[in-house]
Amino acid sequence: MGNNEIKNPVETINAEDLEELEKKIYDLKNLIGLGISLSSNLEFESLVESVLYSCIGRMIIDKIAILLEPDIDSDNFVVHMSKGYDDENILKTLVINENSPIINYLKINTIPLEFDSLKEFPDLINDMEKMNILYPKLIVPMKSKNIFNGILVLGEKYNGEDYTVNEKEFMLDLGKFAAIAVENSRLYQMATMDRMTKLFIHHYFHERLTEEIRRANKDNTPISMIMLDIDHFKFFNDNYGHQQGDTVLKETAGIIKKLVRNMDIAARYGGEEFSIILPKTELEDAIHAANRIRKEIEHHEYPGQTDPLHITVSLGVAQYNVKIDKENKDFIERADRALYKAKMSGRNKVVAHKENLHTGE
């Protein structure tokens, strides 16, 4: 064919360039898949964990942390989640103000940066000393749509080598995906979460209950519910004031969040009443979970104006029964009636509803 012969373009690329090209194609495929996954995941903790494991898998590292603002009212960045650290409690001491020099620097320089390269800036030294507990090697700002909402801190690679240009490009794109996903998840949280207690709102509780009942019917799995009410809360408010009452609500919600599973849906049902949906849970297991919550709250020391304060709660438990729970409200009413009986029979109790009412353990 002479000069008109068509050559395979791959033949004109040397082996080293071809390997780099294949790595970029591989990274691009991973980023597309990750982007799709993150954009479809609004569950905040699961989303953040996906980001961290994606970094671990691609960079082959043993330490990684993500710094985020705890909520929309916060002015500080803290370690929200981490992997690979021996003592993660130490990481909780790291607090970086959103107006600190290093945050202002990262807002402008939104590319992955070698941590050691920041040492030439005297203004950043104090913040860098704080971050040393993370054993940082690479800092990845999370910024998208002009919104800065976090930092990924990567440790050393297992092989001890420096991060390559391709790896930094991958992390640049991942940081942008993560920033968008975190922002979307935060917006979703604002729409579904009670601002004071950080539990789900009443309306979202009903939506999730419908979903979980549908899933339970389809998969033939049990589902239970706990209704919980703070005993004598009006008396408490009248005697100690509404600010003290707000503290009790927040800390009670915190105890509930600590003790429920990731799959459970805990909500502020209204006022001082809380509700918890427990998927794949038989009645006896729900009674046990309710008693754990009751005991933890009973022994918890709530901060008071002088001495610690104590409260108790009453709880009603019911398991979904397709034969008698024709609507969601039937299921809720049975748990609520059990709660009412717990109140009427002395408070600080768990009462479960079957066909008849009986007191839990």
C-alpha cells in the first residue's frame, strides 16, 4: 500500500507511554463508576466511607482521614472519619477553624498538595503542627461550585514512594466528586433532619416507615418500632428552664443515636417524644434494645447549672403484623398505646404490645 498504508496507532506508542495511557483509562473508568455511586448515595456516613475506601484502594495507603464541619452551625473542621489509625480518640482533639491560615490557603490552592511543601509558609506552621497527628503526606482540598467543605488527608503509600502526577490528578477529580456528593448529602440532611436533635424529622419517619413495611412484606422479614417519651418533661422545663430542656433533648437524642444500629431509623416524633424503626427485628430483640436505651438514659448525667441532672424515659414497643396493621397508623398506634401503658404503670419502663399488652424485661 506504500505511503498510504494505515498504521495501528498503538504501534507508534512506546511501552512506557502505553502503560501510562492504560493507567489513565483505568483511573477514568474508576472515577466514572465512583461518581455514579456517590451521586446516587445520600446516606452521609456511607458516602464518606465510600470516599475513604476509594482512596485506600487506588493509592494503596494505610492511613486516611477526612475533615468536615460537624454541622451547618459549626465554624470548625474536625476529623469526621478516619481509617488506619491506632488511637482514633486522639484524632478527636484536632480542631481547625474555618478561617485559619491553612483553610484559607487551601480554598485558593485547590489542588492536591504534598504536606511537606507547605512548610515554606510560616503562617501555616501552627495548623500544620496540629495536623501532624494524622501523619499527613498528601492534602486534598474538597471544593466544588465555589464551596469548600472538607479536606482529605492521605498518609504514606505502602511502598514508601512519592505520589505520582497521575495519582494527584486522580485525587483532584475525586476531591471534586467528593465535595459535590458531600454537599448534596448535607442538603438532603437539612431537609430530613431535626436541627436540634440531629435525628430525622416526623415527616421523614413516616416516609421511611412506608418503605420499610413494603420491604418487610416483600422479603417476609420482621420489623419493630420503639416509641419513647421523656418522663415529666414539662415539669423539668418549668423548673430548670427551656435551655436546660433543650440540652436534655439533644443529649437524649445522642444516646439514642449511639445505641441504635446503622440500619435503624431514629426520629424526633414531636416535642419530647422519639421514635425508632428497627428493620429485620423481632419483638423480643426490640424489647432488649429499648431496655438498653432506657438504662443508658437513666444512668446518664445530664449537665446542669450546678450538679448533674438525671431523667428517665418510658418506652412502648410493637412488632409489625400484616394481619392487624392495615395502615401505618395502626402500627404506630399499637406502639403508642404500649408507651401510654408504660407511663400509666409508673414510668421508666418498657412495655410491649402483642395481641395484648405486657411489660418488657
